[in-house]
Amino acid sequence: MPERIQPWDTGDPLGPLPQEFAAIMRPELPSLIKEIGVEVTRAYPEYARLLSGPNGQAIRVGVEQSLSSFVDLVAEPSASTSLRDDMCRRFGRFEAYEGRTMETLQGAYRLGARVALRRAKKVGRSYNFSPTLMLSFADALFAYIDELESLSREGFLEVQSQTGEQTEAMRRRLLHLILAGRPAPRTAIAELCEQTGWTLPEEVTLVAVRSPATLDRAVAGRDVLADLSAPQPHLLIPGAFDEARRHMLDEALLGTHAAIGLTVPTALASDSIRWARRVLELVDTNIIDDAPVILCEDHLITLWLLSDPVLVDQLAQRELAPISGISATRRERLVETLRIWLDTRGTAAHMGELLDVHPQTVRYRMRNLESIFGEQLTDPESRFSTEAVLRALQLRARGDETAL
């Protein structure tokens, strides 16, 4: 049995804990932290989910900081508590962001204190701590817990005091910084995430929305960032756009049409919204059919082929140079025949049905094309370039026709 610590067994009135007490407490911290974690997550399952989520490590650090700070204050009553104070306020803010009351966090604090007191009693028997010392420990511990609760309540009330407009303004600012890409300081994004209670995801899906846009916030959920006041309204959905998100968007947009960008790493969010907005532009020119919700992933080839109109013109000039000198009517017929052949590699009879001409006419045109283009139709790379140009021109022509 360890040697009896005589100075601590005097039966004196309650008072500050002896500074030497910290030397005995400190080795107990690692296992005590684990024991408190087990007890708290068993009593409060919502904290078990949080510990296994993206904020789990930060929560563990906060618990360790709180317990270590108590021991530090016993060893040196003038020790700084700034890190602990900040962490406790964060816990309070997080509870408010999660929509819980302070009762859950208070219960977790007090359960942790009971576990710590139980450990202290066990250690106290080994060191023959006096009843007076144990009472002093309990008194100091629960006073410390009251202090933690008070700090957390400050953070909790700080969030509650913010108006809805202030919170939405910060969320819009966060959305703008994410879309700004690499130039945006990561510290600014992290700070806004903390202030708004929003967890930065690894992947995001951006949504371009028709103006004027309306969104049912209650249906959309707090994790969806939105700026509907922008000239080009848009949303950010954390993670992938699955069936659940599709159902949510159908209800939340209240009939507003939208284009869904690709799911990308958060650092590429600006690309996702750029593609989504381009889809809406192609809808406006009737190249893509309109619908309440349009997925970019259904139109990737169209987006690619029409991504640079000037470059398409240059490619068309190069690839179709062999027929640039013939009459417009004949050129149009040959181009249409060439496109059908590249699309189908069909027989003269099949191509004749698609072109509404006699098979013999198809054979005649194909002989002309082979004569004019030569190896351009047999070389795979050249043939691919020609086919890409013809598809891009066909898509563009569709928009030009419907605009007339």
C-alpha cells in the first residue's frame, strides 16, 4: 500500500486542494478520459454519433483540455485557462447550432464529474486520503464543473443572440469563399464554419437555380448553403446528389427550375457551379431540353463539345476544309451524309432511310466523300476530330433553328 500522506489527513476545514495533489491526479487522466467517454456516450447516444463524425477529434481534445486544466489549476492556481475557456464556449455554440438545449451538455458535464469523483475515491483509498480532503476535492470539482457550464452557456447564448439575418449573411459569405477556390484563406472558411455550425465536407454538389428563386428553408435543411439574392442564384449541397437529396430539392425549390452540377471535391466547387450554369444557358438556347431539375451528368458530352465556341469554329474550319470550296447546298448534303455515316457506320439502305434518300444516292455521296476527304476518313484520330466537330455543329444548329 502506498505510504500514508500525513499532511493531507489533518481533518482541517474545507479549503483549496494541496498543490501536490496534482502529481497524483495527472497519471490518472488518460484512463479517466476514456472512462468518462464510455459513460457519457452510453448515457447520451447523440454524443456517440458526434464522436464518430468529422468533429470527433475536436471534441476529444476539448474533453482532454477541460480535465487537464483542472489538474493544472491544482498545481498552479494562476495557470491560464484561455484554451479551456475557448473550448467550452465552442461546446456551447455547437449545442445551439445542433438545436439542442443546454440540459444535455450540463448532464454530460455532471456525469463526467461523478466519474472523476468515483476515480478519486478509489485513488484516495490507496493513499489514505482523509474525509476532509475528499470533501475538498468534491467541492473543488463541482465548482469547476459549474465554471465549465457557465462558459458553455456563454457560447450557447452568443449563437441564440444572433438574428436569423446575421446567420444567413455569414452562411452566404461562407458559400462565396468556398466558390472562390484556392485564393480564399482557409482560416476564414474555418472561422465561418465554426460561427455558423456548418461542417466543411470533403465533397459538394452545386446547384444553379433559375431567377427569381424560392427555397423552403425548413425542407432544405441547415446543411444546404444558399444565395438566392445573387444575379445567378445557387445552392451548395454537402456530399453527393442522391435520391434523398433529389426528393428534398423537388419539395424545397417550390417549382423553381434548377441544374445540378457534378459532385466534386470541395476545392473544385467553382467548377461544379460553372457546369450547372452552362447547362441553364444551353437550355435557354434550346440545345438542352428544359425540365424542373436537370443533371449535368446527363449532358457531359454536350458541355464538352460546346465549352469553347470559338475553338469549335477553328476546328470546323480545319476538319471541313476539303469541302469549303463547293456549293452550299451540295456541302450541306455531304456533311449530313458524313455525319450519319460517322454516327451509324450503317449500310447504304439504313443510311438512306435516315436521310430519306435512295440507297444509290447514299453510295454516290459516300464515293464523293471518300474522294474528297481521303485518309481523313480512315485515320482514327482524324475521323474522331471530324465526328466531334460535326456533333458540335449539329448541337449548335439545333439552338439556331429553335431561335428563329
